Amino acid sequence: MFGWLFHLGLDAFIISAFLAGIRRSTGLTPALSQVPNKDIRQLLRSYLEVGEYAFDFAVVVFGRSSYFERKH
């Protein structure tokens, strides 16, 4: 049971970071304004902010690594 919940949480975390990457590279983001319930809308907004944090963290870690280089 615990393993399944951990797996589900990790999947949600990865999807959130993936959506943050799409937002950063294309500008596309989920249309949260179409969610009728404001509490669920706020929950989704917080969920997407976690992905933004994860994406930023990954960029910093990879940027400091000698195994990655920036190409423009």
C-alpha cells in the first residue's frame, strides 16, 4: 500500500515538472480559469507551482554539473 502511494506521488511530481517544462519552453499552460471550483483551482495552481520548483531545481543541479553544457 505504501509503495503504491509513493509511486503515485512520484508520478504526480514528474508530471508536474513536465508541465512546467512545457510552460517554460512553449508558453502553454493548463487553462485553470475553466475550473469552476475555486478551491480545486487553487489546489491545481499549487500543484503546478511544485512542478515549477522541481524544474528550477533540476536546472540548477544540471547547470552545475560538468556532464551538461548550455547550447544556445
